[in-house]
Amino acid sequence: MSEIEIKNLTKRFQVKGHTVTALEHINLNIEKGEIFGIIGMSGAGKSTLVRSINYLEKPTEGQVLIDGVDLSDLSTKELRKKRSEIGMIFQGFHLLEQKNVLDNVCFPLRISGVGRKEAKDKARALLKTVNLEEKEKAYPSQLSGGQKQRVAIARALATEPKILLCDEATSALDPQTTESILALLKQINENLGITIVIITHQMSVVTDICQKVAIIDNGNLVEQGSVKEIFAHPTSDAAKELIFGTRPSPLSVREVSGNKTVRVVFGGGSSYEPVIANAILRFQVPINILHADTRNVGGKAVGEMVLGLPEGEKIQEDITAFLRERGLTVTEVDEHVN
Amino acid sequence: MLTEQVIEMLTQGVKDTLYMTLVSAVIGYVLGLPLGILLNVTGKKGLRPNRVIYGIVGTFCNIIRSIPFLILLILLIPVTRAIVGQSYGSTATIVPLVVCAAPYIARVVESSLQDVDAGVIEAAKAMGASNLQIIFRVLLVEARTSLVTGFTITTGLLLGYSAMSGTVGGGGLGDIAVRYGYYRWQTDIMIVTVVLLIVVFQIIQYLGTKVSGRLDHRKR
Ligand SMILES: Nc1ncnc2c1ncn2[C@@H]1O[C@H](COP(=O)(O)OP(=O)(O)O)[C@@H](O)[C@H]1O
Ligand SMILES: [Mg+2]
């Protein structure tokens, strides 16, 4: 049994007499202890999906099961109890502006009936975990974005949840702060075994810390699997767009050269053999390197290159076959990208 | 002109004015605050939207608020007499002041609560907070600066209305201004009462601003 099971979930909104379908027939299983990414463009339905996991949004059709319990079977009171076992953080932090850091972290404990003293002790321990113990008397307006998100994380962990939902938690932060927040989430996942669901529109967030990923496009789940797999072989248009869209467009270069462009992904073994150099020597034609990058995908270094191949269908096919024989993943960069 | 007698009268006038204003503000909030919360909660974007309740309470507030105060004062004379036993004097004036203030306060409170960030409410829901907990521990706490500002504005309004009630024997500074300034042509006494009204108004405004500033942690 998966920790989170989403079965055939559909969500429609009635807006001024007409219907907006935000999600359609979503099926998704998230296992205990995973860091699961849900990625998609703006308006794809990511927030609606993550809000369905704690029933802030009730599905129009389908079910959400947490540890095998269907949330629609719960009474209002039971649902509130369940929600307190699922932490949530947001892009906009959503801290109580009129309460200091310590009282913010105490808040979920106080509303679940924990005494003042006990709540404070626990909150202080959590602030230590997120490295903010010296800020307990500060108010949210006195903190930076990264610090606010740390407070929000401490607050979300106060009730010792088994699941942490993150809705664009790093989208308002600069790259360095994003990195430190992601590192903190990873540390929490490892130390506490909490299942983390990360919603984002940035591929780099997914490749940085997620093991599994689901791609949402226009309310549909178009692709899911291990991050490694999908990063190497994106099949859906949405996945390609998200992966290719994270770096400058090779298209402008292609327009100049008029040649075919392919994306090559390689991990581990092959990097010892100078594959591209060998291809040039073997076919005696120039190969343009339009883009090259190394990323950390699921803890492994993965190389990514975009190559401009010379004109001529035959030679293009030969080079592609040559690269594939050497264990590289080769995909054509589609016209529509960027 | 400022004989001992006049000073005594003015002092009593200030006391009566403060009495009418503050007591009607407090009773007004006892009635208006729950109504305001009800409006906010049952409103379109509230915790529990309910068009029927919102419609009834909202319309009721609008009707009373659209009646000019002086007319309300006269219309309510039988009610005032039934409650207080007489229809003139400071205590009697509190009745129409409260009736006038409560729906006004309800709208002011509704709008203060509406300004609370929807994201914060959502976060509280996600933590498992009940609607009552959200009202008392999130909405009223996060909106407190704006609520105090609303209280200050309402009190200033009531101060003005209490003076207006002087024209029909309501007591307080307004009453003195009308009796001496209008009926006896003692302009000097009228001017002194007006100055006193201004001073009282300024003090209320000053204290209100001070308190709401003290309570606000949103800015450094
Ligand atoms: N409360 C709502 N009422 C009406 N439409 C909504 C509501 N919430 C979301 N939607 C619509 O559902 C779609 C998905 O929204 P959302 O889940 O917020 O997307 P994302 O988080 O991926 O940007 C959008 O078209 C949005 O306009
Ligand atoms: Mg969103």
C-alpha cells in the first residue's frame, strides 16, 4: 500500500456558469519516504493536485487515500486530525504576521491542544533544526525569504507529520537560497523519513532532490517515473519542454546553421571514451556543440549536450546510430521547443 | 464669561460627551463585532459562504445605515423611552447611537477581516484548524491593527453624532453649544465647546493611532 494513493481524480471548477477542468483522471501513487516531484507549467493544475492531497480541495470525482484511508470517508473532525498529520509549505510562506517566529511555530501545536510550555520547548527544538534558534523573537517582516521559509518548514514539522507537501516552496527564492532550502528538505527526508511531495515548475528542483517525478500538462498526468529515466528519455511534449526549456534555446543557433539538432544524455561509463571526438574522426564531418551541461540527477552526475549535426539525412542517421551504440540517449530536438 | 458655573457646566459637558461616545462605542462593538464576523464568514470568500444569511444581515445593516442619524433619533424615541425611561439626556442618547453604530461597525469589522491574507487562512486550514480557531486565533489576531483603526474611526463618528443629538436635548457638549450658541447668542461659550470637541476628537484619534501602531508587527 502506497502512503498516498490518488485514484482517478478529476477536479472541475464552476466559473461564471462554465466549467473549468483543472485535473482529469489523475492516477498517482507516492511511496513512504520518497521525495516525489510534480512538475508542470503555470496553470497546469499542480496546486489543485497538491491541495487535493489534504482535501483543501475536494475532488469532483475519484479518491485520495492516505495510508489506505479514503479522505472522503472522514468526518470534519477526523479530516482536521488527518490534516495535522500532513505538513504543508507554500510559495508565499503564509506566516502569521502579527506573531513572532516562536509563536508561529507553536501555532499548530496550540490549536491541537498542546500546552504553552510544551509547545514552546518543541518549537525551540524545531527552530534549531532549521538553523533559526537566534530568531525566535523576530517577526516575519524582519526575516528574509529564505528565513521565512525555514520558519514555515519548522511550523509544518511541529505536529510531526508523516507527509510534507511543498507548493512552489522555492519559487520566490533566489538560486542560492533555493539550494539551501532544498538541502534542508533532503536532510529532513533522510533524518525523519518524511515523505515529501514537491510541486514546482523548475526542472532543476526536481533533478536536484526528487527520486520520482510526475509531469502534469493542462490537467493531465502525461508522464511519470524515476527522475533519471524521464530526464534521459522524455517522451511527452510537456516533459521535453520542461527539460529543454531550462536552458537557452538551441534554435537560434540552428537557424543560422540550418542543420539538425539532437540532444544527447550520458551518465556514468561513457564519459571516459571521447565519443564526440571519435564520431568526428570516424565520419570526417564537423559536429557543433551548441550546449553542454552536467547535472546532478538523483545523486549521479549526468551529462547533457545539444549537438548540431551536419546536413544530409544519411550522415545524420549514421552519427545518431554511432552515438546510440555507445550507450548515449539521443533525442531529436523538436521544432516546437522554445 | 468663564465663571465658575460655566466651567463646571463645560466639565460636565465633556464628561457627558465622553460617557455617551465611549459607552455607545463599547455596546456598539458588543453587537457589531459578532455581526461583522458573521458577515465575513458567510460572505462569498468567507470560511462558510451562505448567501441567505449574508443577504439578510447585510440588507439589515444597509437599511439602518441609510437612515440619517437625526431621523433615527426621532424614530427611536418610543424605543428609547421603553429602555431608559425617558427620551432626553445623555443615557437616552446612547440608544440611538448604538443602533446607528452597530451596523456601521459590522461593515467596518467585515472589511478589516477581509484584508487578512487568504494564504494565512489556507495555511491554518492545512494545519487542521477549525473555523472557530481560524476566527479567534487567525482572523481577529491578524486583523487587530485594522480593527483598532476601525474602532477609532467609529468612536470619532459617534462623538460627532453625540454632539448632533444635542439639538434635541441629548446632553453633553453638543447640547451646550446649541443652548448657548443658538438660543442665547453666547457665541463665546459656543466656540469654547467646539474647541473642546475638537480637542476630545484629537485625543481619541491620537490614542487610536498610537495603540494600533503599537500592535502592528508587520513593519519593522
Ligand atoms: N478556486 C478556483 N476556481 C476556479 N478555477 C480555479 C480555481 N483554482 C484553480 N483554478 C483553475 O484551475 C487550473 C489549474 O490551476 P492551478 O492548480 O492553480 O495550477 P498551477 O498550480 O499548476 O499553476 C487553472 O486554469 C486555474 O485557473
Ligand atoms: Mg500553483
